[in-house]
Amino acid sequence: MKEHAKILIVTSTLTGGGAGNHILSLCRYLRSVSIDPFVLTIAARRQELEERLESEGVPILRHPLRSLIGILSRKYRSGLRRTVESVDPDIVHAHQYHGEMTARVAARYTRAPLVVTRHSSGLEFSGTRRALARIAAGRIGAAIAVSGDAAREAVSTGVPAAKISVIPNGVDTLRFRALDGPEKAARKREILGEYFPGDCPPDTVLVGAAGALKPVKNHALFLRVASRAVRADPSLRERLRFIVAGEGELRGELESQIASAGLAGHVALPGYIDGLDDLLPCLDIFLVTSRSEGVPIALLEAMSSGAACVAGDVGDIAEILGDAGLVMRPGDEDGFVEAVGRLAADGAGRTEIGRRARVRALERFDVEIWGARTVSVYEKLLGGAWGEHASRRRAIPR
């Protein structure tokens, strides 16, 4: 039997956020083209996506690291070395700052080249981190940036521009699909019944967001928009419902904001939802109010699900949406309120915007396109040296 290529993915997070879901999608794609992923996590505790990865046949290797100083421990490095040598990878692929710094050490124990993915800009590589990243940049064989901003930050941390490929995130357009009228209505009734007390009108407009409850996602703005939208038009007050899928440190503050704004019954915070493909196709409108983003996976999933998307102009969002959504100035509360009110009142208009979003996701961001581009980075990096860096020879499937 032909041996499969092996990719050792090193990460500091397997939560249900953007980077974690990116890794989940990458593992699924690699397995679909007969490449074997192994995920090495340095998280101190078991996280949401680990069970799903294991259930899909992806081995999870754990080396908890509470701070980077731990990498200097002889015991830690010895265990890391044994793990790397047991996998004998063809590529080491790092994600997130702490994962990247750990992978740079791990790469010393194999001749496999190092690939890094930069998921954001302005969040992880600043101050001392930037300086450390520049010192270690020479070990990087290739870098993948999910956005132009992330690519520019990679250059500023010492990665040569010639080594960087800009590959926006991808979305599984089969899992995240638009529903026809009757199916959407039936599934939306189930969602409304699960998360909102009392009866909701048949023509309820469901507005959603997805992302960890942390400052950068700016869900406080989402709630201010919700509060103003239900007050702006009495005819819409009983029809509007808002839901934010995600969990995090700001839950208490957001719950207090909901209570003080009198939004109980209008806003739900269901926490982390394992499988947004059940929720997003039921949304009528999807909002991205973040202060900073690269290419948010949740936005791509909402587009693929046929939701009318409204997003602040941060990262590459304007380029991602094109004419298939509404782009606001970052933090433009008035603009978001106006857009929600207009789309809530115009069913045909939001359906058309959602249709265009679905088409754009299919044509530009399907996971098959994204996965093939990622594998092409591996192929280009290995090139004619394939087989020289390890004791075996194999070809990456195309």
C-alpha cells in the first residue's frame, strides 16, 4: 500500500473559534486527498474541537505549555522531540503565536520544512512577541496569510515576502448551504423555539453573529444595534430576534448589557454551538461588528448559508463580500442600525443579497479551492527535495 504524506499541525488552540475551525477544515481536506494530518496541541486543557477531530480519525498529540519559558526545559524539549520523531512528518505546519514558536523548536528534530499560517493582524505579533518572531523567522520555509493585512504583518516580523502566499479561508459549501423557503421556515421555527421564550411571529427576522465573547469581536456594538433596531420601528419590534453564538470572558458583561437594555426575550447568548451549519442557514441577517479581523470564517459560512451579511470594513472583509453584502465603516453604529432596519423590512432585498453571497462563496471560497491552494504551498516548498528530507519517498496527491 502506498504510504501517505504526513503533516504535523502545531497549534495553541482547538477551540471553536476561527483558527480552530480553520484547522478542522484543513484536516478534513487533507484526509480527503490521502494526506495524513497529526495535530499537536500545547493547550493546557482539552478543548472543544479535540473530540471532533479524534472522531474523524485525526490523532491528537498533547504537550501542554503554560508559557514560552517552558520550551527551555530539557524535559519538555525531550518529550517534544520524541513526539516529532514518532510522527516523522513531511511538513510541520504551525498556527497561532505560541504554536508557531513551539513548532520552530519542533522543526529542529526533523528535516521536514516549517510552514506557518498567520490568521490575523495586530493581535498576536506585537511588542516582545514581534522581536522574538523576527529572531526566529529564518526557520520558516513558507508562510500562508489569510489576508493582505496578515501578509504585511508577516513581512514586518521578518518573513520574506517571497515566502508568503495569501490564501483566504475556505468554507465547506456542502455543509453550509442555503435552504429553500419551506425548509428554512421549518428549521427557523425550531431555532426560535429553542432559544427564545414565548411565541415568535411567523415572519420573525432572525439576526445573528458568531464568535468568541471577547473584546475584539465587539459584541457590545451588536447589542447596541439590537437595542436601537427594536426601538426604531415599532412594526419591527415584535419581529426582530438576535442571537450570538460563542462563549468567552465577556459573557457576564454582555448579559448585563442585555438586561439593562430591556432586551430579554429579544437576544439569546446560547454559548458555543457545535455545528453552526444548523444555525447559520436559519439566519436572515448576519452581522460582523469586530474591531479587527482577517478573513472571518463565520462570515464565509454565513455567506455560503445564504444570509444577508452586514460587516465592518476591517481586514479583507470588503474584498470578501464585494457586492454580495453591505460593508460599514468600522464601529458605525448608525450604519448598522439603518442596515438592519432596511433589510428586516425588505424580505426580497435580503433574499437577493443572500443569493449573491452564496454564489460568491461557491465561486471563490469553496473549501476545495482553498485546500488545493494550501497543498500547493507544501508541494512548492518540497519541490525536487521531496524524499531527500526523510528516509521515504512519496508524492502528495493532486
